[in-house]
Amino acid sequence: MCASVYDSESGKWGEIISTQTFSDICKPSVMVGNKLYFLIRHRRNSSFLQFDLDSPSMAVIQMSEDIPIPERSHVQALRTQDGGLGFAVVSKHIMQLWGKITISGGGNVVRGELQKIVELDQLLSLRPSTNVHESSVIGYDEATNTIFLWTTMGVFMIQLDSMKFTKVSEDTCIRRYFPFASFYPW
């Protein structure tokens, strides 16, 4: 994995920096302070790729063994209410929100605290006969701290601070959302 910082004032790219990872990055990053965090999943292991814009430098930070992440779960890096690094783990009908993330072990290990467990079938007010058999994170809006969740009943948008939700689509074929907000008139 390699990266470089572009300076829009000078119009120049910085030095190319690199680190070795064992997986592709296929989810959006989250910015905490002046660091970008990308979630990396490789088989049963999860880690963060940290890109420090100040240094600039990159590091792969492993999730602690104390953080249980089920094999067929979906994980999304996010920013917590206090502006720190967090992540959501979605498995079947349960969403776990982790926060109070610390990086220890010489900067190589992520530790965190489970902040909230959300039963998605109850939150999304699904009929008792309906069960969320499968769900996955398909998008995240960092500006509003909103997660997009695919379920067998459609796509839902959940604002993580308030836990208010909106059903975005009945279509279950959509598997990625890239939220975009513009402040410029079309």
C-alpha cells in the first residue's frame, strides 16, 4: 500500500510512503484529528491502516485479541460522538458500537470498549414475524455519523448519535452506498 499527500497551495505531491498490508481496502476512511483510518479485513483478522497527514507516515495497527469480531461480520471504522476513533461490528441482527479506542503496544495494537449493543430487528421496528437474517454495512457518512445498513428487508440509514433510522430503499440488490453532500448550487 502506498500513499502521498497533495499540497493544493504548491500544486505538488509529497514523498511516496508505503507499508505492507495483506488485504485491499474497500471501505471509506474516517478522519480523526489529522489521521486517516482505513479498516482492513483479512480472513478473521481486522486491523486499521493509519495514515498520519502530519508526518506523513503509515502504519498497520492490529485489533486486540480482546475484541471479538465474528467471522462473518461486517466492520466499519467511524468517528465517535467525542470525535475519537471507533468502529461498528454488524453480525446478523446485532450491531456493536465500539469506542474509547486506544493504541498501545508501541502503536501496534488497537484496544477499545464496547459502548452499545443494538438489536437491529427491534431498532428498525420490523414485524415480529420478520427476522433480520443477514445484514451488512454498505456505507458510512462521516459528516453526519450515519451508517447505511443492508438487510434482507431493504437498506436502512441509521444516524448513530440519535439512533434514528430511515428506510432508504426496498431494493436488496444494492450493496454499496457512497453518501455525498454538496454545498454548491448545481
